[in-house]
Amino acid sequence: MTQNKWIPIASVLQGELVGRTVCIRGWIYRRSVVGGKAFVRIRDSTGVIQVVVDRSRVGARAVKELKDIGLEASVEACGTVVEQPRAPGGYEIHADRFNIIGYSRDFPIKGGEGLEYLLDNRHLVLRSPRYARLMKIKHTILRAGREYFISNGWWEVTPPILTASACEGGATLFPVKYFERTAYLSQSAQLYLEVLIYSLEKVWSLTPSFRAEKSRTRRHLAEYWHLEAEAAWYNMDDMMRVSEELVSYIVEKTLEERRRDLEEIGRNLDTLKQAVNTPYPRIRYDEAIEILQTKGVNIEWGADLGADEERVLAIEFEQPFFITHFPKEIKSFYMKLDPRDDRVVLGFDLLAPEGYGEIIGGSEREDDYEALLKRIVENGLNPEDYKWYLDLRRYGSVPHSGFGLGIERLAMWIAGLNHIRDTIPFPRFRGRIYP
Ligand code: NSS
């Protein structure tokens, strides 16, 4: 048997093979046996089709076996393609041959199970067509993200995952035993990307990032995929433009290539379409606080915006939007202070609309040696740990900016999910690292 004898289910569903004999293979998704006939829905990576297995054509044994066999057995079938408006997808295959390749007895997912049970059986749950669609959406998001940078002349680089010091503060660091000492899993490639702009000017990377988040929330993972960019000579405005172009490009490509998958999982495309248009609205932190106060939120200037505050703001907008110029106390040590008001930083967050909140964090970086040293000390960090990072400001410092995009945050919004866990096949949270 040659490999190309088997055709993808999706190509049968296109309808041009009516009357022809085809062979497909996949897994049993649903089946029912009525009299001498079995109606078997088979799925592969491309779709689901109904195969009719009739005793008179394939023999009694196959139909009897199908009565006993469990869901998710792997099978192959050959038969004639028939138009059938009552079948899902509009076509079915009337089998001449039907073989079971791998038996499956008592498949443990039957529908209606609780969340923890499903997470314990994640290795099997991931077979459902819904997860396949979500993983395809993520594939397109990742592909479009890479494509944006490559086609705009940015260099891809490979920063380390094992690191010696914090980028985003000690509270969410994951320590690991590293020979005789302690190292940390990377929270962000930023500090390394800053090194590399001195040779390549515009760089990007896509890596896992790790955050030891103390609580389980709907939008925090302990391990997530981080798409980061850094460029010499870019100020905050330049970098905000890159961020919005990137997000707009990813949304556009996903709408183009994954429309069907988005519709099938119930995403409202009308709101999503608005994210293709740029520029995105920009508000300053001061204005965000005013909006929140007029909405009755109890918040004062200087406080960080948590998920609840972001949700209130993100309902106000139909497009992704920027918040800029945060108080320096609530942002990281590396952000440049605004020369016009040194209480605030030249930093920005990009928030997704429809209540989703932050998907990107970025800033212009402090490029002056003394000012950066002061910020490191003010933040209670040890300058010794950042000697190499400070060196960048001693030898040919340049203005520069960058940002990080959380791929799963973006996927959560694009897919319209109410929890981040379904944007990643094997989610990592506090209290769970299985499978
Ligand atoms: O902490 S960030 O806001 N910023 C940085 O890490 C910068 N050092 C990036 C840079 O400038 N190169 O994280 C960036 C994004 C944030 O907007 C979220 O979208 C995502 O990373 N993020 C997360 N996603 C999922 N789970 C968790 N815990 C998480 N933390 C941040």
C-alpha cells in the first residue's frame, strides 16, 4: 500500500469526489449501529465524515465488531463517496472495506466530566475536534507572528532559558538547581535581546517564559510562549507602532486562514475584524484612572491595574488599545523615565478589547548608565548581578525600545475563550504539572 492511497477527510468533504472510491483513516469519533448497518463518524486531523458500514457489503463481522468497539479506536475504510444532506458535512462514504487498526475499550472521556478529571486526562481530551481547532488557530498565530518579523527585516535570535538574574522581579522567579548554584528559568528574553541589538539592531525571539504566579487565575500560566522584539534607535512611539502592526497582521492572517475554525468554536468575528484596522487608540495611565473612577472603581493614582481594572477598561473599547506613562513604582527597573515628568515611565501595555486585558508589555529602555544604576538600586536589586547589563550603557549606548507579547493571552482573545488553559495543550499552573 502506498502512502498516497489515503486521502484527507477534508478533501472528501469538498464534494468533488462523489461517486468515486476513496480510502480514509483516522479515529472513531461517534458511532451507532442500527440493524445491520453501522454509522461511524471518523475523524482525522482535517475533519469528520460519516462512514456507513453495511453488513451486506462488508460482512457481518465488521458490523458486529463495531457494536462492541469503543470510541477512539483507529480504523481505515475504503468506499464510495455519496452526497448525503443528513450527514455532517453533507457527504458520507459507503464502505466496501473496513479495518480496525488499534482497539480502544472504555475510552474514559464520555462527555459531561468535570474540569479536574478532564485535566487529568488531558492526553486524551486533546483529541477532540475543538482542541484540534484551537491548536490550529495557535499554529496560525505563531506562524503569522514569525512571518511579520522575518518579512520586515528583523533578525531572529536564540536567548537562553537558564538565567542568572531576574528581568521581571523576584516574586515570580522559578529557581532551578544549576550544578553548584541556583539559576532561574527565564521570565523574559529582554535583557539578552538588548545585548544583541548592538550587533543586529532589530532582533526578535520566540521562547518559553516562566512565571511562578502564586494564584491560579484565568489568564496566568506558569509557562507560556513569549514573542519579544527589541530595536536600537526606536523610541516608545516607534515600538508601539510595531506592536500594533504585529497584532493587526496576526489577526488578519488568522481571520483569513482560520475563519472556519473560529466560527466553529463560536467566535464572534465582527469584533475581531476591528482589530485589523490601525492605529489603535492610546490613553495615558492618568486617563485610565479617571475612566475607572467615573465607572465607580475605587482606585487612586499610583495603584497598579489588576485584571479587574483592566476588564472594566477593556469593555470600553472595541479595538485593542494602549495605556502609556505608568507610575515608575509599578513598572520594571529598566524602563526609561519620561524626561517631561519623571514620576512616570515611557512604558506601554497593549490591552485586548471585550474585557480581555493585557496582551503586550513594552517600553523605551533606560540607556543612561547612572540613571539605570539608580533605578536598579531603588528597586532593591544588586548592581553586581546586572554588571553586564549596565556595561551596555558604558560602551556606545543607544536609545532603544522593545516589547513582549504573550502568545497564549493573544490566542485567548482571538479565540474568544474565557480561560487561558485551552490555548496551550499542556497548561502549567500552580499545583499541577501533568501530564
Ligand atoms: O511582564 S511583561 O509585561 N513584560 C516583559 O516580560 C518584558 N520584559 C517584555 C519585553 O519588553 N521584552 O510580560 C509580557 C507579556 C504580557 O503582556 C503578557 O501577555 C504575557 O507576557 N505574560 C503572561 N502570559 C501568560 N501567563 C503569565 N503568567 C504571563 N505573564 C506575562
